[in-house]
Amino acid sequence: EVQLAESGGGLVQPGGSLTLSCAASGFSVESRSMRWVRQAPGKELEWLSTIMSSGTVTGYLDSVKGRFTISRDNAKNTLYLHMEGLKTEDTAMYYCQVVGGQRGQGTQVTVSS
């Protein structure tokens, strides 16, 4: 059974950093393309970045480019999203997802002073 479990969210001040983790089970993260998405209250789901099974990163949402970095650790079977220079508008529920497939339960990120 494919399962994704996000962690690492929390409350952080503007300008701060967080690293989100997505522990996968039931499949190998290096065998699938995976992505991070987020959803702020009252807004639609927003794509952030995708890492292909080859390891190639396809890009980033313009508003997070230069601040967010997607990566994975094949040995730990875990996907990551490192976030720096956080802004209040980054406040949202963050999800990892197998492209075209299952999404995790999410982890809340709140950026506030």
C-alpha cells in the first residue's frame, strides 16, 4: 500500500526556514516522479515543484524560486522541501504527492510574527 507521511511543519517567523519531509512506504521514491503542492485557506491547490524519477527537478513556482529546494534521499525513501526566506503568504497546508497518484495528509506551515 502506497503511503506518504509529511512532517516538519510548524510556526515560523517571517524570514525563517523549515525543512519538510515526506516519508514514503509501499514504493520507492526514486521510481516515481513526485511533487510538493500547497493549499492556503480559501485558495486552490498550488504546485510548488516536481522531482522526476531520474532526479531532475522540473522547476519551481515563480513565487518560491530561489527560496525553496526539493530533494530526495533514496536510502531513506524520503522526499524533502527545504524552505528559506519564508513569507506570510507561504502559510498553507503542504502536501507531497506522487505525480498522478496519491497525496499525503499534509503538514501545516504558518509564517507569522
